[in-house]
Amino acid sequence: MDAGTHRPGSRVHWGWLYLLWAALPLLAALLLARYAGMDVPAPVQQAVRVGSAALHSSSPLGLFLLQLLVLLLVAKGAGRVLRWFGQPAVIGEMAAGLMMGPLLFGSVFPQLQAALFPASSLGPLGLVSQLGVLMFLLVAGAELDLGRLQGRRRFAIAVSHAGIAVPFLCGVLLAIWLYPAHGPAGVGFTSFALFIGISLSITAFPVLLRILADRDMTHSPLGQTAIACAALGDATAWCMLALIVAATQAAGWGAAGFSLACVTVFIGLMLGVVRPWFARQQIAAGREGAWLLGMLLLTLASALLTESLGIHALFGAFAAGVAANSNVQLRELIINKVEPLAVTLLLPLFFAMTGLRLRADALQVSDLWLCLLVIAVASAGKLLGTFAAARSAGMPAHDSLRLGVLMNTRGLMELIVLNLGYELGLLGDRLFAVLVIMALVTTAMTGPLLSWSARGKGRTG
């Protein structure tokens, strides 16, 4: 049979053929290029070193691509491992990003960590990671469907606000003890205490959605109640955080009042004008790309405006998402098109930047008990506030407890808040590291506590 009549695949082992004629020659060429010239004398005169390895290693683009490749492999690998243990993949990705910093990777392989993440590369890497956070908050705002409150409005308001107020109070009380040892120089107690309070009050609404979906609880009565409470609680906590940041950033009461007034006007315009306008629009077939571009432009403009007002760009991105979620078509477009890019590609950079901010000497052995104390206070505040309010509203004790467990999920939102506080100088290195560990532990606790409470209900039933 000649070549012209031979059918592809008939009695041909394509794997061996590829190995013999493609893989092996390529491997041999690479080995020859790397090692065969070691004993060959170099030319006497050579003005230019062609193909210099130093040139490639100093390329900012090459270094960025290497960083992105390593971070994606580590993050997604850790996420898959955590899923085997019944945890959301995002917890593994968060932990992997933190491990890539000097606290773990740098302490084991200091030279390799320094070569992979030199100080000169952190600026560009940080800017790209901030873009990922902006896109994620756009999606988080779009997912924040306040329409879920129908029929649960009063319950959600009472329980979600109790789940914020009680841990907020616990955080301020804890700040009284923390401030002498952990208050940064030049930061007043009020700013420090308010930020500690809000950092213990956050619930990660997007992570909560994924935990409920993984456990098939999204459409259960408890799941719907948790979603309603988390949605309203998230919106309230972010408004409080915006006010705290505006007051902290402003110089003097006059400037603070002006910033707060601008924040109020901005929120009013987004909710009272832009959101209803989006609700009236219809996205015609074939125009999805134009609407997506317009949404991205609105997000960037809103982020720029809030950054200019002194309340950080992330609030503008979140507000743009909340405004867009009144239109079901636009909300689905954002979730389907923007979320994969933000979650899959850009957020691992943010996790890595958080890890790189954890100094190798940030934690001391004596800080172990401080970590345990902060975790206990944060968890007790969330559980007590949510449980007490839900129980007082007539929810059964077991469901009230499980609702409190769900509200204790902090996840990525907590890391965003902590990085904001670190950038504003409200947190020192040691307390920043402690609170980051608290965010990971309280989020990882959610799954096991839910399983334990389910077994407890079976025993009592």
C-alpha cells in the first residue's frame, strides 16, 4: 500500500511515531544546544552575546509570564487538593498565594523566591492584581441580587445587621487591648478600632454562594435565608467600610465631612439613577459585546471617581456591579464573561501579592495565641450575633446555629479589606499576618462545622 492510499490511523501507533520523530529529536536538539558546546572554545572576538540568558531573564515580560505561570499552577493545584477534602477551591488558591511569599516559600527557598519575585517586579504585579480585584468586585456586585430579600426583608435586615454589629463591637473591644502593641505609628485609636471592627464583620458573599452550591443548599430554605442575609450584610458592610475609609483618609473634620457627602451622593446616583436605568434596558441579540464594553468603561470610570474621592477604587467597581444587577441579561453577561477571567487568571496574582506582603519576620512564636484569640473573637461575634437575632425572630435553634456558621465565612472579601487596611497604613506587619490567618481559618471552618451540625441534627432527631 503506497502513501497515497494509506488511511490515517490504520495500523499506525501515532504515539510512538510522534515520540520517535518529534519529541526525541526536539529533546536531543535542546540537550545538544545546552551541553554539547561546553568544551567548544568560544570565538576569539565576539562583540555581541547572541541569545544571552541574562537578557531573557531580565525581560520584564518574560519574568511576568513566568510568575503568572507558576502562580496559576500552584493555585489551581492547591485548589484541586482542597476540593478533595470537601473545601471550596478558592480556599486552596488563597492559601497557595500566601505560601508563595517570604513567610513560607521564602523561608525554605530564599534565593529562588527572591529570583522569582524580585522587588522591581512587585509594582507591576501589584497593579495587575488590583485590576483583578476590580473585576472580581464588579462580579460580586452583579451577584448581589437584592431581589432575594423579597419575603425575607425584615428578617434579613435584623439578622444581617446583628451579624455585623456584634462582631464589630467585639472588634472595637479587642482593639482597645491591641492598640498599644499593634497600632501603627501616626494612626489614631479611632481609625484603628473602627477598622479592626469592620474587618471582623465581613461575610464573603461570593464564597458563601459557592459553599452552598457545593453542598446543594442553594435552593433550600436555609440556603435562601443565608443568601439574603449575606447579600444585605455585604452591602451594609461595604457602605460602612467606605465611610470609615473616607473619614480615615480625610485631613480634619471639614475634609471628612466633604468626603462623606461625596460618598453619599455617589451611592445615591448609582442606586437611584443608574440602577433603574439599567433595569429598563433590553440587550438586543448581537449587541452583547457593546454592552460588555460599556459596563467595563463604567466600572473603570466609577473606580477612578471613588479613588479620586479618597475612598479607594474598589468601591466604585462594586457599586457599578450593584447598579448592573438590576438587569438580568446584563448580570448574566458580566458573570459569564468577566468572572472566568477575574477568578481564573487575575485573582491568583492578588493572593500572591497578599502573601508577598507577609514579611518573613511578621509572625513570632508568641503570636500563636494572638491568632487563636482573634479567631475566637471573630467567630464568637459572628455566631453570637447571627444566632441570637435569628433565634429571637423565631428560627429554630439548630437552623440559627447553621446560619451563624455560614455567616462566619470571610474568604476573599476579608483579604481585600485587609489589604486595603495595610495600604492605608492602618495595620502593621504582625497584625496583618494574624488577620490574614484568621480569614483563612474562619473560611475553612465553615464546611466542617456545617457537616458536624448536620450530624448533630441527625443524632437529636
